Amino acid sequence: MEKGGEDPEFSYSYYRRKERIALVAIVVLASVAVASLLVAFSYYCYIRNKVLSKRSKSHSTVVDSKDKACCTDLEVATDEGLHVFTFKQLHSATGGFSKSNVVGHGGFGSVYRGVLSNGRKVAVKLMDQAGKQGEEEFKMEVELLKRLRSPYLLDLIGYCSNSSRKLLVYEFMANGGLQEHLYPINGSNNVNLKLDWETRLRIALEAAKGLEYLHEHVSPPVIHRDFKSSNILLDKNFHAKVSDFGLAKLGSDKAGGHVSTRVLGTQGYVAPEYALTGHLTTKSDVYSYGVVLLELLTGRVPVDAKRPHGEGVLVSWALPQLTDREKVVQIMDPTLEGQYSMKEVIQVAAIAAMCVQPEADYRPLMADVVQSLVPLVKTHRSTANVGGCSSFQ
């Protein structure tokens, strides 16, 4: 190599290195550019989806003012399968909550007959301007009936929760509550409301299946806490469904376990151990069911101060006679005379006696009650026919 000259090998190596560095730089810059484009595209997709989602929600809940005038009864939204109604829609469906459409009253408020825009008949329960308990009952019923599905429980179609106005919308049960068909209420002049024996047996079985579902097929079990004849509703064919879950409570998962709570319910139906201690179990519902079974047998109310001394409380009066073959006939509803066999009466009376035992541990499971009633109802199935029963139209 000449002095002051340039080494060809060194020059070639130098330029090769510069080319590699330039190539790496180009690749890095290209990668950064691609990554930036991907980030930008992802952000664009995210924003676009968000906008479309908002538009979709807005479209499902906001009705054009022109359409509103002719479609005021349309459901505007859904909540886990339940329709969310506006107060205006339900006001229209019930004829302005007309007194002529009142089909019942309860601790919650009044129940109205209604017709939705699609022609479906419904029952609309309007909560009184109440306090905390009414609010809790409303929430409990909505949350429970969102998840509970049984042919033996009243179907909740939807609800309205508009500031102070709380309403529940149910399927319409044409024949009202069982209580109305067993004895007149509040001086009612209705006649021919009595149910025949085979219909009472079927109602007893279907109501038992409703409680069995709550106790045995739901985890944790659901304790109704206000099971009574007025909360057993009858459809146009006198099939029964359990209703009114405002006081319901989730039970304990442990065998023999209980939950402690304040005592709520209806006089005459509340289990003695729950009334004394506040300890609530599924056996508390079994006791209440036993009281309803006694109503079906005797046609008497659970508590009646007008009765002679010793007969005012249905359970106390009936229990000693339920296991006596000769005496059990004497407590039967006189309107049922000639409709039943002694064998059937003794079997049903024995079930009732077990259900209203003072000690909760001695009461059966509702699954056992169902199994005991099924054979009795099957014997009547071929001739199932209800006579002398009125229905609400």
C-alpha cells in the first residue's frame, strides 16, 4: 500500500457496514410506521364500535316523536328477558288505572287488569307511594323472577321503575286468587265460587310443585316467606301458580341451616319457630303450605275471631282431628260432601298434619309432599272437570 493511499479492502468494508446500518434503520423505521398504523387502525375501530353501540342503544330506547303518537304501548327496552315499560304505556294499558280494572289489593298496592298494544292481557301491580320496605319488595321480586322459570310460578313479563313509581307486569290469571274461591272476602256477594274436590287436589299439587322448585331446584334455595291462599293464582282452567315474591329470602346452602331475619308474613301462616326466633328455613314454607292445605280441606280462614272458643285458629282446631278417621270428616268443607273417598281425605289430612307440626324437623320436604299427592291427582285426571266456578273477564 502506498503512503497516503487508500486501502481498497478497508473502503469496501466501510461502505458495506454503512449499508447494513442504513438497512437496519430502514427496517426499524418501517416497523415503527407499521406499528403506528396498526395502533391508529385499532383506535379507529374502537371509536367506531363505541359510536355504533351508542347509536344502537339510542335507537332501541328513543322512539321518534311521530311514531310515539301511534305506538305508545311499545316495549322500549329489555332487561335480561324482562320488558322495561314506561309509566305512560302502563297507564294506557290499564285505562288510566281505572277502578273498574282493579282485580286485587295487597300490601304492595293495587293490581289492575290491562291489555298491551299487542293484545296480550296482563296484570299490573302498582306500588303505593311507600317507603323502604316497598322498594325492597319491588327489587327482590324483579331480581328473583328474572332468574326463576317454572310453570308453577307466576310469570313476570316486565316492570316500570320511574322515579317514585314502581310497577310490576305479570301474566294475567283469569280466575284470581285461590282465597276468593274458598270463602267470600270483605263482604263479597259473589256466589258459586266453591271449587270441587278434584280441582282442590290439583291446585294443592301444583302449588306444592311451585314450592318444590324454589326449595329443591334453586341454589341457594328460595324461601317464599309469604305463602298463602291469596298468593296462589288460578288461570282460566284453574291451574295454579305461586305468586308474590316480595318477601322472599335466599336460604342457607347447609343441610338444616337457617337464615336469621326479621319476622314478616301473614298471621295464621307464619311457622311458630320463625315467629319466635326469626330463624327462617324452607320448613317455614312447608308450615305455610300445610295451612293452605287445611283451607282446601275445611274452607275456613286461618284465623277467625268470630268462631266459637277453640276454633278461631285453624291449625290449633284442626290438628288434633286430622289423624282421627271419624273426626276428620267433621272438619271437611260441607260443600264437598259426596265428592271424595275416605281414603283420599285421610291421605290429604295426614300430609297436612305433617306439614303443620310445631317442630320444623318433623315436617316433610316439599318433594315428599309432591310425591304423596301425585297418585291422588292421577286418579281424577280422566274426569277432571270444574263446576260452579266463576272467573274474572
